[in-house]
Amino acid sequence: MNTITTFVFDVDGVLTDSSVLVTNEGEILRTMNIRDGYAMKAAVESGYNVCIISGGSNEGVRVRLRNLGITDIHLGTPDKVETFKEYTAVYQINPEQVLYMGDDIPDYHVMQLVGLPSCPQDASPEIKAISGYISHKNGGKGAARDVIEQVMKVQGKWMAHFDGKHD
């Protein structure tokens, strides 16, 4: 965790709890955890790279993440490995310095490329088997906050980020 400079997150099952509400008009609604958002914003403000790579596509999700200061948001991604390789090449990021949090089979191959593959507690067995860190939190219930907080604490940046800041 000492060498992590970059956080990459899947959305469904990681930043959400994998459930969706469907309106009568067919609109799909998701729930995201406010504490995950707070930690992602803190990571961005502390100089970490934060990237989203998701197969799902929802403009409401994009707006929410942009409001947290995240600029690298790849939704509707058919090939997560290709997107990840492009992202790390553009920013010259060493994959060994990346923590990727995924929860299911579409994340499997990209997770094999990073320094710290991680997952929520309720991830699929295949993802748990390749994860270097399994959060004690479920997806959409604080798993992203958990990994960000753990990394920032190990690096001495968690409380340092909040010194002098008041809500």
C-alpha cells in the first residue's frame, strides 16, 4: 500500500450495491454511498489519480463522479483491459502503483495487471481469489472508502488531508 498512487474503481457492485431500481419509464436508478464519495474526493484533493472504468453507462453516475472531482470516467467500456492500458499510458502510471477495486468476472483480467487488486466483501469467489485486499465492507456500502482510507493512512495522508478543513 505504500506505493499506491492511483485508484481505479468499477461502478456496479463496487460503488453501488449491485441492485437497481427501475422506474415505470424504464430508467435505472442506483444508490451510491456518500462516504465512498467523500473518500474519493479526498483522494483527488490529496493528489492521487482516481479513475472509473465501468461496463455500465449512466449519465447520472458520470455527473455524481465529476462533482467529486474525478475527471477520468470511462463508462460503457467494452474492454476494461484496453481502457486501463490506455489510461496508464496517457498518464505514465506504473500498473504496480495501481489499486483496482472490482467485484465480478468483467474485472478479472484487468485486476491481474495491477499492483493491488482489491474487492468488496461480497465480490464473486473468482475475484476474491485474485485480490490482495478484500474489504470488510460490501459494494456500495463503504468498500471504496475502506481501501482509500487504508492506503492514505499507511502513507500518512488520511488525517493530514483534513487538517484545517471543516465541514
